[in-house]
Amino acid sequence: MHVATPPAPCPPPTAHLALPFFDAAHRTLALGLLPWAAAQQVDETDDRAACRDWVRRLGAGGWLRYCVPAAHGGALPALDSRALVLLRETLAYHSPLADFACAMQGLGSGAITLAGNPAQQARYLPGVASGRLIAAFALSEPEAGSDVAAMQTMARSAEETNPGDRPDSYSLAGSKTWISNGGLADFYCVFAKTDPTAGTRGISAFIVDADTPGLDATQHLHVMAPHPLATLRFADCRLPASALLGPLHGGFKLALRTLDIFRASVAAAALGMARRALAEAVQHARQRRMFGQTLADFQLTQARLGEMAALVDSAALLTYRAAWLRDEGEKHQRSVAAELRERSVAAAMAKMTATENAQRVIDMALQLHGGRGVERGSKVEALYRDIRALRIYEGATEVQQLIIGKAVLQP
């Protein structure tokens, strides 16, 4: 049996909480979450059952309240990137699956927070905050990952497809894949073409309940690290007009706004995994004896640990800066294009650097463990598998490089 979150080899560092990026509310959150996360014992042998368990625990603990605004049961007045960063960093340190469960509650309902009407927000957001409802975000397709304009899932007016039907309803047809919480979620925020000739300007968003006739989420996908994924198929999936989320044809901008909030938190998840790998490496180096001394006594080990620590801290600073810039921009309602670009570039830098650095740190930690590092069931072996996907989802490293590069070339 694989049980998540055994006692950590040493507590994750908290010195970063003193940085000026955070205020008292953030510090209270982080210091309260640390002992709670360390005390959880979840059987993660079945990733789907474990994800349900984590959502229930996170909801009961009050941590999912940071995924929705206060008006609908949340902990803070609005979605706060720094709170999400601290949540994900701490949870990922203990269990990447716990981080996943928490993150998807926010990402899966984020579009409703941003663009939902009062009835939609009242119906879904309190359940997300309590853990009663599991959320999912459905954007990617077999031929439309980074290239969102290639989306083929269609949402047609029901009157158009079946004359005589109500003109204010839709028929959804197509498929989505690599959908986190697929087959597990109670509802999906689905993006589909409502004007096939308009590219990204012809995409709209819809809320689709899991029990909607015509939705099939039974094709589960299995990947290298535990992660509930599925392909969604829509066959004449009938949606009422009330399922439209945000303005008609406004789905692409809504998807970008949602991802903008959570991109820095992906960096934080990588940061949490990197911190755990460094802690595991330090503990192992102190205990492992060879040639009459500990592994930590060798200068080569010290140099490697120093490099790992620098990689962690550099990723942390970029991650916290990105979250701070996003929160400050929202607070002051700045909408100048240059400032929006600055926030997007900061998030891209954080996501790229934190995920790539974490991959390097975890690889170094595994190397320090020698043969024990590749033994199935060891923490560094699990982290080695867990980290790989973060360099791809919510914008692959290459996409982040393009965002940064184009910004650098701006006059």
C-alpha cells in the first residue's frame, strides 16, 4: 500500500514567509497548513479514490476556501495568487496528489469565479469550497493542446441542428483529452467553438454537469505518475442556455484569464517538490556512510547540495514575484497593456524556471541516493515521476520561452 505523506525528513523551510511578497494573512495560512499537511495519511494506491479523499480532507480542513472568493464561502475577498502559491508549495512538498486535488478545485472553478453569473456562482462555488463538488477544466483536445485555435469541439445552437428546438439551447459535440479529474468531477468548465470560422474569437465556455446525457467520461488515461485523467466525449450533449459561461464567443479570453491566475501556482507546485527533494538529499547525505565518513563530508556532495539550494531559491523568488505582481495588479485594477504583459511574462518566467529547476534538483537528489534512488517506492523516485508533467501542462516550457522572448523583443 502506498501511503502519502510519511513524516517529512525535516520540516520545509519557512524563512521565505518573511519576504515582503507576503502579508499576515499569507503567513497565517502557510503556518497553519504545515502541521495539517504533515499529519495526513492517505492511501494513494488508487489515485482516483485518493483524490476524492484529499478533496474531502482539504474541504473539511478549510483549505479549499482559498479556491473561491469570500462571497461564496471563500477565505479571502478574491482569488489570491500568493495564497494559492503557498497552498500548492506546501501540499506538493508532502504529496503531489494532494496538491493536484487542491489545484484542480481552483482551476476547475476559476472560470465560474471570473465570469459566472450570480446563479452559476451560487450553484457551484460553495460546493467547491467545502469539497462537496469536484471541479474540472476541459480545454485540451487530441489535436489542440498549445494550439487552442485548432479546437474542433463544437457547440451549436440546438435550433440550428434540430429546427423546432428552443433557440436558447446548445448541442455539444466533440472530445476533450488529458482532462484532470476526468470521470471524477461533478462538473466541467468546457470550451468549445461556437463560430468555427472565427478561430480563437469563436470559442465559448460552458458548464457541463457530469450527469448530462451525451457526456462520456469513461476512457481513463494512465500516465507515469498517479493523476486522474480522462478523455471526454460529447455526442449531441444538450445544454440549456444557462450553461453558457461568460459572454458568447468570449471563451478564449476567459481561458487565458483563468490560466493567468493559476500559472504561478504551477511553479509553486514544482517548488514544493524541489524543496522536498533537497530535504531528502540532505537527510540521506547526513546518514549515508562510506569510506569511514558520511556522504555529507565529501566536498563534491556539499557542492551539489549548494547548487540544488540555489536552484530552489531562484525559482522561489520568481514564483513569489509573479504571484505578487498578479495580486497587486488586481488590487489596484491596473489594466494598462504594458502592466498586463509584465504580469504574464513574470508568470511565464516563474513557470519555466521553477519546473525546469525542480527537474534538475530532483534528478540530483536521485543521483545522490545511488541505487536507492531508483528503487520503486522511495520518495525521490516518486518525485522523479511526479515532476515531469509539470514541464508540459498549463503551457509547456517552450511556450513560456516564446512568451518571454516576444516580450524581450518589444520596443
